[in-house]
Amino acid sequence: MRTFDHIGIPTAEPQPKEEYIDQFKLHLTDFRDSVNKIEYLRFDEGSCMPELVRTKIHIAYYVPDMKAALEGKKIVLAPFPSGDNICAFIEEDGIAVELMERRKN
């Protein structure tokens, strides 16, 4: 079962309190600072993130089992570590859907 977490919106405009992730050439805001759980993403030239993530909104969900959640899905970005989570992006309904699983210690 998926649990809604946030919405990601690509932007070309710098946003307050952006953080930079060099690995992805990505500036992003912390959705936890947004009453509406919005994460803004701004990509530098040459970002390795898939075009779908760079150009369309995404919806993010927590999943209890990443492997099961990816089964039979169109994967646009394979699982990668991100903070306390493992994240991946799939395509559904023409947009990117971010799946996140909390890392097990």
C-alpha cells in the first residue's frame, strides 16, 4: 500500500532555501517546509535525471517494500539511496511517481 508524501514541481526559477545535490545537478526545496508538501526542483544543464522528472510534476509515496512496488512497473530511475530512504521513479498516468522506502538499519 502506498502512503502519499509530497508533490514535486519542476521550476526554472530559484526558490528560497534550495539545497543542491551535485550527483543529480539538482536544486530542490524541502517539502517538509511547505504546508502543501510541495518540493520544487530546478535542474542544471546536463542533469542526469530522466526528462520525465525534469519536465513534469511527480507524486511521491512511501512504500513498505520497494522490490514489490517496482514489480511490473515502467522504471524511469532505478532505486538509489537518498538520506534515510531508498528512492526510485516509475512512470504512471504519463507522469513520474517517486517511490520511497525507509532504509532498514
